[in-house]
Amino acid sequence: MASRKLISQTWAIILILSSFLIFLLFTLYHGMKLPTHKAYSTKQKIVPDCSMYSIEVNSRTLPQQKMSSDLPSLIILLWTWPSGHTFPLNQCPASIDSSNCLFTVDRSLYSVANAVVFHHRDVSGSKSLLAQEPRPPHQYWIWFSLESPSNIRNLSVVDNIMNLTMSYRVDSDIFMPYGRLAKLDKQYDFTIPEKTALVAWLISNWNLKHKRLEYYKELKKHIQIDIYGKHHLPLPSELKFLNLAKYKFYLAFENSIHEDYITEKLWTNSFLIGTVPVVMGPPRKNYERFIPPDSFIHVEDFSSAKELASYLLSLDKDDQKYQRYFNWKSNYQVVKMRSIFETAYCKVCKALKEAPSYRTIPSIAEWFK
């Protein structure tokens, strides 16, 4: 009896120990696995560390693990948005070669940028507004301005540091006009918008020192002129085309007289809308480098404002003679630009690929005056 009782107690102990061992193994097994399973559930994405390098595309940052062959061959840094105007980057029109170029405003890419574009108005205050870090070897600094010399200050800030120029001047390294004409593949029958008024002028900068103000004061004595803009007739942007198109003539008077300085006053407010531009700017021959000679009226073709007014009034009474100023539209069209700043920067890519040998411009002022 005693031996049977001992055997029973022994098996009981064995069973208890076995149960405890199994429980211990089960607990240890699930204790090790559960936290791991929770931390890497299928709902959580595993993101590698991509903090080594980043590039900006259309105001979004896309991570890259490191600089590799997948990156563009040319990185173009916009040091500032020009005068605060923002626009989509890396969406250049097909007509401009921007292949293998990346445009960015991310200054952290300065050390790897092939070119840095400085909009003069945004850095003219002081050299401290330019890049202060040492320049990488053979990095191009590009001076950019669409203003005339009369409207630019402190050009000495960029002496002996710029490598390329970009402006409306034909002799710029990167030529950026305010507009241009393109030859049509075939002749086009253009219909002149219905005209119910005579002369219009849209002006925002009412500066009494400008030559155009003096001329206007004399011209208005002899012909009716409707003035739109600040302190004058209101002209909401959405009604600009509709309102100006009803006029036969538009005063495309530039705020200053300089070579090649022909702005949106001619390209948009006149040509694109469908009015005949009466221009005040560089000489007629300068205009004729860009547009047909019979597409505009130049104030210098007349001895006085009174004589110009008489000519405009005579055209108002002679439809056939007036319509001749639109003959060019049968063969050419105004190239519409989404944004003049956007188009300008897109041109940098092609210019870098064709850039002349690396050199520094001693004085922008001396060239630009």
C-alpha cells in the first residue's frame, strides 16, 4: 500500500511539474512574439531613413536616400521667388528644353546647385541678401531683371560676382522678352473686335516725372482718352480684355525709354487684346526688330501730339486704312505665356547646357546702362 501511494504521489508531482513547464514555455513564447507582432503590424508602413538628401518639386519635398544617377544633371536654385510671385516649378512648356533640369527654391541644395538665379529687386538692398556660403567651383550665378535701368537701384551690389545675365535685352545671355510673335503655318482670317470707343490707356504708375505724362497732357487736348487704373476708371482684371477690346487705339507708353524695353503694354494690352498700339518707347527701328512695321503707330512719327491726334481721328473715319494695322495677324500670332517669370526660369536650363566658358561680369551697370 505504501509503495502504491508513493508511486501516485510521484506521478502527481511529475504532472504538476510538466504542466508548469508547459505553461512557462507558452508564456515565454508569446511574451517574446506579441510585442514584435504589435510593433510591425500590417497596418504600419516601414519607412527607411531618407534624411540624407531631399529635393523640392512643385513645393513638395520628395526624399532621396542619397545623391545618385537618378537625380537631374542640372540643379537650378531660385534664390528668391521674384518679387514674391510664386508659380509651379518643373512644369516648363514643351517649347523650352528643360530636360534633365531640376528647379528648386530649397536653399539647402546650394552646395550642389549648378546655378543660382538672383532676381535683382530682391537682393539689391545689400550684399548680405546674396548667398553668404562659399561658392562651389564653377557654379553659375545668374543676374535676372525685367526692369529698365531707370527702375533699378544699387547695381554695384552685383559687381564681379555674376556669370550670366537674364533680361529683356537681346544681348543678354538669356533673352527674356515680355512677348513675341510666332509665324503661322498658314494664313488666318482675323476678325477685328467690334469697336465702340477711340483711345484707352491703363496706367498704375502715375509719375509726373515720366515723359509719357507730359505727352498725355498735350494729347488729351486734341482727342478723347479714357484712362483706367489707380485713381482713374476702375478696370477689374476679369473685365480687362473685354473693356479694352472695344477701343480702336491703346497708348502703349513705356515708363522709361531704353533699348529693347517693350513690355506687356504692347504685347498684352494691345496685340493680344486686339487694339492698335500707339507706342512711346525706344526708336521705331528697335520695335521693328520684333514686330511688323505696319502693326503699330509710333509717337516719333509725328511732329507733335496734335498731329498724332489728327492722324488717329482720320483713321477713325477710314475703316479700310484702320484695318491695315491688323494685316499682320493673318501671318503671325502672339505667343501666350503662362507667366513671364515662369517662362524666364525655364529658359535657364537650355542656357546652362549651352553656356559660354565660365567668366565673371565686372559690372552689370556698365553693360545695362
